[in-house]
Amino acid sequence: PELAQRFTVRDRVSGQVKQVLVDDNNAVRKGDLLVELDPEPFQVQVAIARATVTAATADLVAAQASVRGMEGLTRSLRYSLQRAIEDVDDKVATLKLRAATLESKKASMTKAQADYNRNKPLVANGTVTQQDMDAYTEASLVAQDQVQEPHQAVDELRGAPGLPPPPGNSNALT
């Protein structure tokens, strides 16, 4: 006959006992089921944990979608910025060209005005004919008119990006 040994039974998990499967002082063997715990509190905890995982997964998917949207927006904004920079570079190049044209027309006007001023006194003594003087006058007036168009073009280009008019010198680029 086997000797009966007495042991104190301790639980590894806490919970509410649903059913006791042995009576006090009953002989039991290793592996026998002694009590059955109520599974409901554990099932509720598992359901809560699963719901938390599901919510976290949904948050992750939403965050990933948001990141993809922000990446797309960033690419779009970067493209827009590059396009704007190219537009500004084009306008600056055009402005420089128009300013150079304006300077050329001003130089032509200065020469025509100098020719006019130099020859006007010579009409009185007959060294320069009236016909030649009329040509100098016309050349001076045409040169003055030709300065107006590039001057306006420079002012229009400066106004397009919102640049203020330059103080005293409308063809200055800065």
C-alpha cells in the first residue's frame, strides 16, 4: 500500500472557482483536475486585449495612410516649388534681357540727342541744312519713343513677381 502524503494546494492564477472536483481528504494523483475556474473573467480579458490589438492595428493602418498622403502632398509641394523657382529664374532672365535692351535704347537716344544738340547751332550759319536738322530732330524723337517700350516692359516684369519699383532707376534689377 502506498503511503498517503498530505500537500497544501496553492493556485497559480487567481480566479473564481466554478466547481470543486474533489472532496477534502480525497486521494488524488498527479495530473488530476481538482477545481474548475470560471472562464468568463479570463475570456473578457482576452476580448479586451483583442479589441485593443484591433484598435491599435486600425490606428496603424490609418497612420500609414496618413503618411502616404503626406508624402504625396510633400512631393506635390516640392514639384510646385521647383516649378515656381524655374518661373522666377525665367522672369529674372527676361528682366535682364529687357533691361539690357532698355540700356541699348537709352544709349541710342543719348547719341541722337547729342547729334541734335551738336548740329542745331550749325543750322544758323548754313553748315547744316534744315533737311539734315529735321533728320536729327526726327532721330532724337524716335530714339526717345523707343526708350518708352522697353522701359514699360521692365516695369511690367518687375511688377509681376511683386518687386517694388527701384528708387530713381527703373531698369535696376535689384
